[in-house]
Amino acid sequence: MPSILHNFSNTIHQLSENLLALEGETKQLDLTGLAGREWFEILQRKLIPQLSDNVYLVVGVVGGTNIGKSVIFNHLVNQQTSAISPLASQTKHPVCLVPQNFEQKHDLEKIFQGFKLTPWSAPEDPLIEDEQHLLFWKNSESLAPNLLVLDTPDIDSDAEVNWERAERIRQSADVLVTVLTQQKYNDAAVKKFFREAAREEKVIITIFNQCQLPDDENYWRLWLNTFCQETGVHPELVFIAPNDRQAATSLQLPFYPRTFEPTPSHSIPETDLDTADTDTSANLMNVISQLHFGEIKVQTLKGALKYLVQQNTGVPAYLREIKSRSHEFRSASELLSEQELAEIDNWPLVSNSVIVDAVRNWWQSQREGWSAQIHGFYNTLGRGVLWPVRYIHSLAAEEKRPPMELYREQEWSVVLQTVEGIYDRLTLVSELGNELLTNRLKTLLNGTSREALLKTLHEEHAEIDFTAQLEQLVDSEMTFFRTESPQYYTFMKQLDRIAAVARPALSVGLFFVGFGAVGHAGSQLVTDTMIQSVVNVAGDVAGGAATTTVGETAVSSTTATGVGFLEAKFRRFHAVFAQKRTEWLATAIRKHLLKSLPEELKSAVELPNSQYYQAVQNSVSELEQQLNELHISI
Amino acid sequence: MPTSEIAQIEMLAAVDRLIHQLQSWSEQKTDWKTAQQCQAVIHQLLPRLDTLRVRLQSPLVIATFGGTGTGKSSLVNALIGSYCSPSGRQRPTTTDPVLIAHPDTDLDRLGLDLSQFQVEQKELDQLRNIILIDCPDPDTSETNDQSSNLTRLQYIIPLCDILLYTSTQQKYRSARVAEELKEAAIGRRLIFVQTHAGLDEDIRTDWKQQLSQQFDVPEIYFVDSVRALEDQLADRPLQKDFASLQNILSTQLGKSERLQVRRANLLELIQNAINHCSDKININLPAIRELESFLKQQHVSLTRQMSQELRTELLTSRNLWERRLLSCVSDTWGLSPFSTMLRVYNGLGNFIASASLFRARNSAQVALIGALQGARWIGNRQKEQATENRLNRIGSFGLDDNKLRESQLLIDGYAQAAGLESQPVQHAGSLDKLQTEAAYFEEQFLYDAGSKIDAIIAKLTRKNSGWFTRAVYETLFLSLVVYALIRIGKNFFYDSFLDENNILAIDFYVTAGVIFLIWTGFLVMMFTRKLKRGLGLEINQLSDDLANAKLSQGLFPQLEQTCQQAHAMQHSLERMGGEVHQLRNEVATSNILGAWKVTDPVTDADSKTPHLTSQ
């Protein structure tokens, strides 16, 4: 009895909830949603409503268009409930006959999810054209209790919405009354529909309609056998009906029961002589009412459960799909993070004199009392006296603009070069053929978004106060220096000499790391996890920086080597300033160009480790285990 | 020659011309990927058109088409009046197509691979004009593997001229068959037949309604093939619908109709391909337009920037203006005391300028020096110091590297989005190339500016140095000279001889010289000031003119060309579409055959894409 199946109900509910949560997470994977996947529809339409409910049997009459489904349905319920027409594809909505008081004990809305339930009023009801999925229902006194009988739309006409409705009925049905004809038993659409039904272990009752008796008596087994071989269907019962329109319209069509056992070969299955064919018509309603409801229910629910946990078609296939898609994302993001997105050989440097000025100013502000005044006086005097000299000097050097403006321009040029390089790199990556990246990058790479990016960058760049940044830098560096170093005063004294020191050549690399190969290797370099951009300032700065930290004592002994030390110190200003600037660039590019792409990729990659994924996986294995136990207990 | 024959020949020529145009269209070289794809489609089509043209005169190939069990083989048997193609009850019955032809028909000319068929030759009158093929069904196969019926069918269909589409009450709305028919019907005539008349009800009205959404449906025949065959074997009279179907196939599709059918098929194939390509191109054209409008915008902004720069330069280069104006005046005035004076001043100035010219700070000064002289100067400069100086010049003129780089970045994006092959714009050294382009762009601009400046100078000169001005200045200039001469003359001839006064001392001459210098300097200054009257206005006018002037090419001439070509290709495709549409209307076959419905994509596309906006 299905009571043993009640245990599954909890697991199924859990599974369903987790699946929906997982679906929310998978949006970024560009996967098709759950709706429309056969196993999910079965879960929703069959398992959830039927596992926890009392036993009732859903019987659907299904088949291709214009082969007499409605005729057979009418015969089955013994009344003209569904209108019949010589034209094809007329029944557009399912009709359901419901036993007395059934709707009080069960929730029809829940049983037929996704259909708008409408009380039946006339046989022409199912013919109306309506975008909604309607289901017309009607009470019937003659129906056995706990039996629902449905007429369905076709599965092969040019109105594809009909297929969908028929499929929904198939998913929740237990018994399918399969109508076949000699023209349609081998049609691709028909075979496809019933192949699914066979996989879901539905109970199949076949009615071979419109046979030309007695000629076709010799052929229908051949036809049906082909059908069974192609679809894997194993009909419980077989009836044949003659091609008799008169009888069909007046509810007089006879259904001759036949025995049939499919054979694997193409030969005609032998007629079982013991149970010779009779010409006595069977009453279809009686046949169905006498079915073992409980056993059938267990069979179909078990079939549905098996379908659900099956490796190739069920949830595991979905999980695999997520995993492989996530893997694709991994390779996509590796592709992105392996590429050093930008390489800048010659980061511009602020002119030495500017730094010297900044240090001087800082020095000035550090002094106190009379000393500051005196120095201030001499400084002003010096400035006045030296002005013509400086002016001439500046003319000769052709640096008529303020040096910071010059720097700004140079930096902008480098920014442009970098952006250009990044675009080239991204174009290359997008052409490498990873579809996921290609689609995402395409919009990033088009002209309008480039224009927008340049505009934002330009605006941000124009707003930056370089002088203030430099002052801040000098302040922090010098404060540190003063407390740490005995060379402090020497440095101050030699400032002017330092201004003439050659400026270092800086090269900078920018990575935008999601994770992956480079991400791990360079993880120490990640300055800020939010930014996740690695700035790597290299070149002869490195040497200089080393001198600053290591050579402290070595340098302090003699003044001669002190100059080298001071040079190194000075270079450090350049390097740190460049570092600050490249950090800005990296952040800006992250924010305005790549946006959330790295994060999206990352979370997509990590999806198979997410809580919902694991939960779904657990539910499935639990279900499998329960199914195995059930198998053993039976 | 009878007129009908001339009309025929005319039509043939028109079709040939059209195919020729298509061919040359598909052979154009273009960087636009969409166009390349379309060209590939046309390339695929052309050989098929050739085979169609070759067999224009041979019997029509008629094939059955319809779902399994709709009685295709039965119909074929009934049509030839004997059991020829096996019809049966196991589905699918026909897997190998059967080809039935008259023994006199030369099958080799059809270009069919006969090993694919079971060939039957029948000595029947109704087979003189046609070849019948009984095809497998399209609707039992679920996959497209090699041995499936669908694959076999898809091989045969392109070889047919007419499809005999059979269906039944059960099958006439089958989605699968309809889908296949949609593909198969293009380039073929259709005859619609409802079979199983003995068993089924007549659904032709509903079917016709369904079919009419996509096809022209002149008539649907409702036949009972089994009965028709029996009737023929027993020499009974045939049922009406079957008789007329047989009549059409055997008699009406004679030689005259043959050409019509084939030509209509040919045109339909062409039309279909052109429509396909047009759609594709129209979808992708907006991206090209975007690129174009961006190119234009770049062009405008560069020109504007340059003219702005030119204006400031011109307004500050006072000395050059004066020299040019003065030399112009002295040239027009010819030899006279004051103009000689001007020339001397100018010559002195030029002497200094010639030294400074080769250190000319910017291009605006070059433009000002004069178009001719400037061009010569540019030419020499180019030869001597190619890139470096040019870059400096560009830098001083607003077209600096950053600007160029920005342009390039954006253009790259637009070009990529438009689906242009990247090779013309991208990669190493492209900035150098761009700089060269920019230099040419600038030269063009300067040449333009130079000739305009010449005009301004001529105009200012004319305006400000009329005979009255000349008279005044000559008088003023001469008055001092004359006064000094009189004074000296009087002193020399009269005072020193008669009054016995002393001859004028050297002091006098020094003072006179100084006064002369001051006087002439004053006059020249006044004169140049007068000449320059309205100069500012003219310069503003000039820079506005230049900003709006259309230079023949921008910074990205290659891209501009590609865009233009894209438009040209679209236009010619549209034109061919229109032509083929017109031809198809002219060839319209008699009303016994159905066909794929003629759509009118050309006018449709016209209304949607106002391609004049780009100009």
C-alpha cells in the first residue's frame, strides 16, 4: 500500500525546497530553469501532491491529433462530455471527470497544478482558444470513487501549446489510455511522448483505433510491436476499435480486447491461440474501474521516484549540469586571471623638484618658534633673489606648465595605454572561444561602453588632487623616517643634491584576480580582498627599497655611501607614489570596467560547494537509499 | 520572331543578368563579417542555380511529400495506373525512393545520383513530360542520422521541381510535416492532395485555411487512390478530382509550363537567399551606423579642435599678418614712393622671418605664411625629419597622443561591435599609423586653411587700400620728403648762394633722418593698423568655416570606406531583391500550382531603414 510511500513525502518536500533555493543561486550560470525539466515537473505535479494524499487514480486519454481521443473518452465515461469534430487539433484544453464528492476530500487545484480549473458546462468548452491552461471538470455519478478520467489535447499538431498541456497531464497521470492508429503509431512526435511515459513507468492501456476490420486484424500486432520496440512501452491491456464513424458519433463504437505481448524481433508476435480473439466489445469503464488502484499507484509513484533519482534524466543529471557549467566558469575565470591584464613599462614620475618642494614644505611645517621664522625669512629672501634664475631655468627646461599638470597629463596617457592594453587583452580572451566569457565581454567591449568608461575615468582622473596626495605621502614617509633613522638630518641637508638624482624607471603589472592559478601564487600580494587587484611595482625600485630597509646601519657609517642611501630613499617616494596611483587605476578599472564580473565568476565556480547544492545532493542520496530499502522490503 | 518569344528571351536575359549581379556581389572584398556570411550563402546558391539553368528544358521532376501513411505510394501507383511503388501497411513503407520515368527521358541530364533510387521506366504517355519520384516520409525519424528517412528525403528535395503534398484527416496539422514543408517548399511548386477520400471526411476548407498562412493554395484535390487505381484497372470512369489531378500532371505540365515552373523556382530560390541576406544585413546594419556616426563625430570634434587652435594661433601671430598684408599691398600698388618704403620695411621683416621660419613654432604660422610657400615648406620638412617633428607639430595643434589614443580605443570598440574584421584597425604600431593619418589629416586641414587665409589677406588688402587711402599715405609720406628736399634745396641753392648763409650742418641731416624714420615708422604702423581692421572678425569667421568644412577623409579612412561599402552592398542587395521580386511577379505561373507565398521584404526593409540618415 502507498502508506509506505508516505515516508518519502518529507524528503520530497525538502528536496523541492532546496531545489528552488538552488535555482535562485544558479541564475548566474545561464542555465535553463527547473520549470520544463521533465523530472522537476513530475516532482511538482505528481510526487508532491500525490505522495501525501489518499489513493486516487488519474487516467488520461492521450494520442496524436484527430485520431479519436475525444470519441474514446466519451465512450469511456459513456456520455458526450467532449465535443468531437472531423477537424484536427480541436480539443485545446483537458477535460476531467471527477467522482462525486471527490473535490471535497481532495484539492483539485493541487492535483492539477498550473491549470486554471473551470467547471464544465458544455461539450464545446475544451474547444475554445485561450492562452491560459484551462482544465474543465465535471462531477460524474457513474464514476468509481477515487478515479479521475481526462481527455487531453493532442501531442503532435502545429499548436505546440497543446503538447504542453498533454504533457502536464501525462506527468500527473497513473494510467494512460493510449490511442494509436496505423497512420500515427510510428510518428516521431508520438513515439517521443510515449517513450517518456514508459520511462516514468506509467500503466499503459492501448486502444488501436480506426482499424479496417477484418483486413487489419493481421497487421495491428506488427504495428503495435514496432511502437513498443521504439518506445519501450509495455501495454497492460490492448483493445482494437474499427473505423466506423457512425458508431463513433453515437457512442456505439465497440472495443475488442486482444492479448498482446511485445517481442524484441521485427516479426509479428504470434497470436496466442488459447485466448482466441473475441468479437465481444468490452466496457472500458468497467475495465478501468477494476484496475488495482493501490498497486498501480505504488508502481507509478515508484516509477516517478526512480525517474527523479536517475543518473541520466533526474536530479543527478541536473547537478552534473551545474557542476560542469561551473567548471566551464572556472576555466573562464582562469583564463581571465591568468592573463596579466595590463603591463605598464614606464609609469610616469613626478619631477624630483616637486618632491623636494613637498619635503621642504613638510620640513618647514615641522619647525617651531624662531627657527621657523628665520628660515621662513631666508626662504622668502631666497625665493625673491633666485626667482629670475629659476625662471630662466624653467624656460630652458621648457616646462612651462606646472609640473603636477604635466604629471597629470602623462599619467592620463599611461592610463589610456593601460586601458587600451586591457581591451586588447579582453578581446583576445573573448576570442579564445569560451562562450560564457565571450557573451559577457561582448557588451564590455563595444563602443558605447568604452565611451562611458573613458568618460568616467577622465572625470575621476581630473578630480584627483595630486599635490595633496603627494603631501600626504611625504608626511607619512618622513614622519616614519624621522623616528627611525639617524640619517634624517643628512637627508634634509642634501635635498638639493638629490633633486638631480636620476629618476627610476618603474614598471607596473595589474592582475584582476578572481582566484585560480595566479590567484594562489600571488595571494600574498593581494592588498585588499575587496579590490582583488594586484599591483606589482617593479624595476630598479626594488633594489632601492631594499637598501632603505636593509642597509640602514651599513649606510650610516660614512657620508659617502650616504648619498646612495638617500638616493634610494628618494626613489622610494617615487615608488610609493606610483603604487598609490596604480592602486587607484586598478580600483577604477575594477569598478567601472570589470564591475562584478570577477565576483560573479567566483560565486559561479563555488556553487557546487554551496549549501543548497549539498542539501539537494543529500536529499537525492537519501531518496535513493529509501528506494533501495523499499525494494528490499517488497 | 513572335513577341512571346522575344518576351521569353528578354526574361532569360533578365534572369541571367540578375545571376551575374549576384555573382559579382558575392565576390566583392569586404571587411564586414555579416556581408561575408551573406556572400557565403550566395556562393552556396550559385552552383544550384546553374544546375537549374542547365535542365531548364528537361521534363519536370515531381515528388511526393507527406507524412507516413498518407498514401504517397498509393497515389503514385494510381497516377501511373499500375502497381509500381510498393504501398503497404507497415510504416514506414517506402524507404528507398522510387523514380518513375518514360524510357525516352534522358535521366543523365537531370544531375541525379541514380544509385540512390529504385528506377522504373514505363512506356506511358503521361510520363512524357514528367518524372515521378515517390519519396520516403519526413515524420517517422526522430534523429537526423545517415540512414533515416528524413536524411534521404532532404537529399531528394533539392532536385525536385514540384512537390505533390499529400495529407489526411489525421495528419494535416502535424507539426513535423509542416516544419519540413516550410523548408522544402522554397524553390518548388506545390500541389496539395487530401488522400483517403474513401475513409476520411473532407477537411479541405480547414486545411486550406491553415496552409494559406504560408502558401498560395489554388486548389486541394480530394482523392481516393486505391479506388482510382482499381477504376483504371477495371476501365471504369475516374472520379472527378483524381481525373483533374492526373490531367494536370500529364497534360498541363507540358513544355510551355515547364519553363515557367523552372524559372519561378529559380527566382524563388534567389529571392529566398536575398531575403535571408537582407534580413541579416538589416539586423547588423545599426552597428555599422553607430560606428559611422561615431567616426563622423570624431571627425567633427577633431576639426573643431584644430580650428579653435588655429584661431588662437592666428590671433597671436601679429607680425606675420602684418608682413603678409604689407607685401600684398606693395605688390598691388606697384612702384611708388610709399610702396617702396613699405617694401623696404617688409624686406627687412622677411629677412628676420626667413631665419625664424625654419624654427616656426607651429603649423598655424605655416598656414599664415601662405598656402604655396607653406606647402613647399611642409614638403621639405617631411622629407627631412619625418615623424618626430610631425608629432611635435600635431602635439602643438591639439591632436596629441592622448586624443588619438582615445579615438582609437573607442573606434576599436565600435568596429568590433559592428563586426568588422579587426585587421585594418588593430594591433602593433597602430598608433604610429594613426599618427601618420593624423598628420595627413592635419595637412589637409592646413592646406585648406592656407588658401582661405590668402583669400582673407586679399580681401583685407582690397578693402583697406583703396586709391583714397593710397593718396593720403603717399601725400603724407611725400610731404615730409618734399618738405625736407625743399628745405635742403632752399638752403643749398638760395640761402648759401644768395644770402650767404652757411650750408646746413650734418646735425640737420641726422635730425632729418631721425624724423624721417619716426615719420615713416608712424605711417607704416598706422597703415598696418588700418589694414588689420576687421582682421579679428575675419579670423573668427575663418575658424568657424573651417570647423564646418568637410575634409575629404577623416582619421580612419579605411573604416569609413568599409562603412560606405557596407551601405553600398546593402543597397545593391535591396535593388536585386526588388528586381527579383518584380521578375517573380512577371513569371507568375498559371493558377493550378501552389507555392510559397510571395512576401515583399524589399519595401518592408525600405520603410524600416532610412539609410539616408548616414549622409
